[in-house]
Amino acid sequence: MLISAFNQTNLALRAAQGRKQKMQKGKLLLVSIAAMLVATPAFAQTSVKIGVLNDRSGTYSDLAGEGSVVAARMAVEDFKAAEKGIDVTIVSADHQNKPDVASNLARQWYDAEGVDVIADVPTSSTALAVNDITREKNKIFLVSGAAASDLTGKACSPNTVHWTYDTWALAHGTGQAMVETGGDSWFFLTADYAFGHALERDTSEVVEASGGKVLGAVRHPFPGQDFSSFLLQAQASGAKVIGLANAGADTTNAIKQASEFGITQGGQSLAGLLIFLTDVHALGLQTAQGLVLTEAFYWDLNDETRAWSKRFAEAHNGNMPTMVQAGVYSSVLHYLKAVEAAGSKDSAAVMAKMKEMPSEDALFGQGQVRQDGRHVHDMYLFQVKSPDESKGAWDYYKVVATIPAERAFRPLDQGGCPLVK
Amino acid sequence: MFELLGIPPQALFGQLLLGLINGSFYALLSLGLAVIFGLLNIINFTHGAQYMMGAFVAWMLLDYLGIGYWWALVLVPVIVGLTGIVLERLMISRLYHLDHLYGLLLTFGLALIIQGLFRNQYGISGEAYSIPSQLVGVQNLGFMFLPNYRLWVIVASVVVCLGTWFVIEKTRLGAYLRAATENPTLVGAFGINVPRLVTLTYGFGVGLAALAGVLAAPIYSVNPNMGADLIIVVFAVVVIGGMGSILGAVLTGFGLGLIEGLTKVFYPEGSAVVIFVIMAIVLLVKPAGLFGRTA
């Protein structure tokens, strides 16, 4: 009885196994048919994930923030990624201007969420941290927001492209212009972190090379609120120019408080070494008029920039784009073109294509990514209009000079970048 | 003249005066916090957001209604104080019987919400608010040029701080309030409406924060984050001064403003940290704070 029961169970099991095997074979057949039907054309479907990492809630959130994400989306649309068989996803996060937060986010994105390229990253200390991690993970880093020229100097990396501007370009733009108009003694008000130090260093070099003198510097905590004490020290130094080596809300606060202490009335000039369109918007033309600044992009430069900026403003609460946001558009567009040309998203191949192909778009015109990762393009010296000269909202700048690409950025051999032979 | 560590005395006096001005903001804000904590036992983390609301409402009054600075000084504390009263009635009063920490969590959450709402609406770069025409200009004090507006800030905050201290320590209303915190049941038995007293006191504390906001609007950038950075420092001031002591909060506010001002001259990079270093030392040596009374 037991044996027959055992036999019966055995037979049943064998039959089930047989059915199971038949089912498995059937499934296999079904899946292969499905795969053949879904098979894509000659260009295999590449999917690319772009992470826009910047300050979304603090000092730098207006000049980058959500606007950078809007710009990245516009780049994907204009590139017509869908038609070319490239599937692009955009994610974004807030690094709160803290290098540790930025590092954690970058690692998580690269390791766990399959992000291939990180874009934007204002705040030089966070950019330097993400620069290292990108090199370690062999991904790609498109810097638009950060300024420190070390990103293409001693910290240069084969995985990083520094797109929009840097402290060297600012120093040689605004710094040079101020010295040439008589500002030969300087005192710096510096944000006490990587960016401020880099900007102070680069501008001091310009001032001294042009025969001027740096009388001193005071480093304020970043971010700061009350600059009255530091401005008083600057006033006491007697320097002809007070260089503001800071950005965002720090700069606007310092300018507001400087006018309160009668600094410009006393004969000293303020040099805003890094000023964005959003800062002028916040200060108002009454306070900001006459400021000289260097930027890489302005919405009102020509018909193409105007058309693009109008589209941007419609998607971003009526706010015009800053050069950082324009840089995100431009760098993401160039990256996608490189992916298409390389036929894959392998970092080395794509970086090689990005450096080989000249870049061309409505915002920056023609440009080139150099060996050290520096993207060179024309820079512009602007001056803020007076309230009478302005015809409406966002009409803030007049062009004083165009600095051609060959002269705007630090020469390739002077940066100390190990990639340059 | 002698030089102190390389700084000429004139520069030093100028910096001390600026430190005193900063100290007056600390004093005004910590006064509000000390009143609310000392008398109501609520750790009001929304204080920074209410300071920011004060500055924003002043800007809104000017921008939307054309109402100027001097009227704003009176109207804004009342408006923001009323919103504080609404918050207290609806939410904070339900937590009195619980541990302090619940009040802290609630007010902290409220602060984040309020800041987020303003940031969503107005962005981070800030709004322009100019100094009223009567206060424009500088006084030449010899060792520095002091803007008239900053002089006004010191005067206004000293007057308000002394006035508040006087009301709480020397008048009958203040006596009721102090009694109500010690023994609310007994005071209630005397026919005094204790919950209403508590609500009005919270509203007053919030009004003080809003007043500080209006005073700050012309000189600091009116942006949604303006309270967040300041409130941490103000809490440190209140802890150093002693959580229950009102005079302690005011004196410590001015004192720490001076110390911060000195640090900005001799070691500017450390000026954001020095107050916390002092707080750590005070907590180690005298945990109840410099003027605090251990319960």
C-alpha cells in the first residue's frame, strides 16, 4: 500500500514536472517572440539620467535652483532626444551649499540611482567635492554654477567640464577694468570658503600685475548677514576699491549696507566681482546702478538669446535666465550631442567627443571644450543701467565690452592641470 | 596713541558701536523669547519666522498699500501678533500640559512651513526696502561715520527693552503674569482669566519679534531666510542669559553683540562661532545661565 502510494506520488510529481517543463519551454518561446517584436532599430536604445544638483533653498537658489532644472529640460526638448532613440530622465536635489550633503547625494545618485551625469552645482566647495567623486566613479560632471578656477587647474579631472565662468575670468574682466579706470589700491571682503579665497587670489594677481596694491582683506563667515563691521574696516583702509569676493545674498547685503555707510559717497568704489542678474533684480536699479560686472550671458544680447529667454521665462514664473541657468542648458545640450556622436554613454568616449566637437548653440554661440575641461567662449563686461535708462523689468545691463574667448580664460599652460602636457 | 593688537583705538570704538547695534537686535529678539519661555514655558522656535514675517509685512504694507515705515512700526507688531495669537489658540495651547519638547517640535515645524511658503512665493534674493527719509544720512562721530538709522535702532530697542522689563517687573499686570506662571490655578481662583493672559502674552512676544523685523527691514535683506540664521544665535543668547530672566536676556544680548563685534576685528572668520563657544563654556560652568535662577 505504501509502495503504491509512493509510486502514485512519484508519478504525479513526474507529471507535474513534465507540465512545468513544458510550461517553461512555452514561456521561453513567448518571451523570445516578444523580444524579437520589440527589437529596436540599428541604434540601440540608450537611456541617460541627468542629475541637476544645486542650492534650492538658500543663498544661491534664485540664480540656479529650479531654473536650472527648467533649462536642462529645455535642452532635452531642443535636442529632440526621443526621436534619436535616447531616453533622458532628469532628477534634481538640494545640496544646501554643504559639501558633505553634496557628496552624499552624488554618491547615492551614482551608486544607487544610475545617474550618469551631474550638472550645475554652484558653491565651489561642493563642486570640488563632487569633482572628486565623479572622477572616482568615472561618470561625468558638467559644472555651470561653481566658480573656482581650480576645477580646471590643480583639481582638474578627465571627467569634468567647467562650462560657464570661473574666478580667473571674473578677475580679469572686472578686476582689469577697475584697475584701468584708476582703481589701483584694493581691499577685499571675502566669503570665507573655497570660492571667496579663489576669487580673492585671482583678483589680487591681476591688481598686482597691473601695478596696483592690495591693502588687505577681511574674511567673513559664509553665509553672512551683517557686513557693517567688515565694511568699516574696508573704509578705514583707505583703499580706492573695495572688492566684494562673495556672491548671491552676501553681495546684495554688502552693497545695501555699503550705501548706508556712505562708502561710495566717500569716494571709494565697490567692485562686485561676481554679480548675477537676480542680484541686480533684488537690489533694484536705484542701488545697483553703475556697478561693473563680468558675465557669460545676458538675455537681451541678440535675437536668439531673447527668443530662448522668453521661452525660459514662460516656464519659470516670468524670471529671466541667469548665466548659470543658461550654462546648464548649453552644457546638457553639448553632452547629449556627444552621446549621439559617440553612440554610447561611456564616460571616456563621451568626454572625448565633447572635447573634439566644437559647441554651438543659441546662448553661447560658438565655443570649445579644452583639454583641461575648460569651456571657452566670449565673456562680456556689463554695466548696470540707471533707472532712467531702463525700459522695464529685467532691462538692467548695457554692454561695455566683449572679451573674446581667446583672452577671457586662463591660458592652458598656466593652470597647473596635470592633464595638460 | 596706543594700538591694541595692531588696531588703532578709533577703529576699535567704531567696531564696538557696531557690535552694540547688532546686540540691540539680539536683545530685542531674546527679550521676546525670554518673555515667552520665562512666563509661558514654551520654547518658541517660530520666533525667527515671526521676525521674518515682521519684515515682510512691513514691505507688503509699503509695496501694496503705500503705508510707510513709521506706521509700519505700530501696525506690523499688531498684525503679526494677531497671527501669533491665532497659532497659540489653535495649536500651541494644546501642548501646555505636555513636555517642553512637544512645543519645540511644533514651533520648529511651523517655522519651516512659514519660511517655505514665503520662499515659494517670493524667492530667496530678497525684496528692497529703503531707509525712511527722516533717518537717511550719517553722523560724523570723529572715529567713524555712524548711519542715523543704526543710531535709531539702538535707541528704539533700549526703550522697548526697558519698557517691557518695567511692565513685567514693576506693574500689576506684570505681577499677575508672573503669578500665573507660578501657580495658574490659584491665580485663576482670584478671578483672573489665565488662558487669556497667556494668549495675550504670547501675542506680545511675537509682536516684539515682528518689531525687530520692521527695524531690520531697511538694513538687512528682506528675504525668507533672514530669521533662520538669526534665531539660532538668539537661542544661544537666551541660554547664556538664563532662560527665565528677562533682564538677563537683554543684558546678554547687548553684551554678546559687543563680543561678536570684537571678534570681527581680531578674528573675523570666527565671528559666527564665538557666541556658541561662550554658550558651551557657560553651560559647563553655570548651567542655569548667567542670570538664571535654578528652579
